[in-house]
Amino acid sequence: MFLSLQPVSSSSARFCTIQDRSDVWPVATSSDTALPDFGALAEGLMTGTLVATERGWRAVETLRPSESVLTFDNGMRKLASCASAPINRDPRSGNAAWGLMVPTGALGNRSAMTLLPSQLVLLGCDYAQRHFGTPCVLVPAALLEGFKGIARCGLGVAPRSYMLAFADAEVVHANGSALVACHATSKTATPNYPCVTWAKATAFRASLFGRKTQLDTASAAIVPFLSTLVRPA
């Protein structure tokens, strides 16, 4: 059901939209339900997002195929493609797309950043341990609305989204220690972490807001190491 992490190529990117997921976005009635529609384009990195590379922190829109980007699991890896697209109003409803403003430090980010609702973020949380038996899980950013001040925001004038792709699924460092998932160009590639699907959205948010839940960016333990490789954001 969740369409992120599908293969993309340098010539054609498969962007995930809210409408692709049919009825998986019921109207929210409380903080521990799924969220209502955010608009049209739902994933990718926004213009200005800083990504850790072999040349230091680079704005995502300046990256080009074959450049080396620092990945969470596999060190420096060559970027296979960087597709981009404008974020337009939904052609059927006319609604503008919305993003999520992530305050400094909320996800390990050293500066405030905007995420699109279906962008997968790698987190360490007790939900991952209980449901998957692993310390980390990929979570759509939309499910974090309300956590540590993460809130909806407009996307400004003529917003664009950038989708990075590697030969295999990877997780990269954004705006410091925030960890975001990237697509794979290989059709046989599989996600390297379990993912909270939209079908499990209510349970995840109940875990997050229903009681005190330990939730950390998965990169907390490697921040000193990361700082030795790239310049501060």
C-alpha cells in the first residue's frame, strides 16, 4: 500500500501522491489517528535541504548523478539519479500541498527543515522493537505531526521536490543528523529497514502519543563520527 521506496531512474521518477493511496487517509479526529490529505506531491526532499556528501553539506538541488553521498549504512555511495518535479495543486481537488515544519533538534536536525508527508524518516523507537524486533524503523513524516513541535506548514512559492536514488535503497543524513530514506534504481532492491505502513498509522501514533514513548533519531550514536567526515550544517 505504501508506495515510497519504489524504483526510480534518472529519466523517470515515480512520485508518490496522496491520491495513489485511495482511502488510506481518513479524516483525523484525534492526535492518534491517521492524518487528512496533505495535497498532491507527497515525498522527496525540499529545495534547500542539506545532504552530507564527500564535499561537505550540499543543498539537495545542487547534487548530480555520480557524486558521492554519505549513507547511514554503507558510507559513501554514488548517487544514481536526482529527479525533481514541481509541487503543484491537486488537479482534482485544487488543494495546495502541505509540508511539515521540523523544528531544530526534533529529528536530530541542526536547523529547521521541511519534510513532505510521505518522506520516510529512520527512527529508533520502542514501537520498532515491539513490532519488528529491530531498533529502527522507517516512518512517513506525516505520522510525526505533533511530535516535538512538528507541524504543518505551507510550501511557499513554486516549491520543488528532489528524489535521490542509489543502486540500492539507502538512508542519508539531512540537515545534521536527521535520517531520510532514498529510492533504489535496482528493480530487485529491497528496503533495508521495516516500515510503518499507512495501515499501521493509528497504532503507531497511539504508541507515540498515548504514553511516554522513547523516540530517537537512529543516528544519535554516530553523531561524533559524522562530525569528523562533514562540515557542520
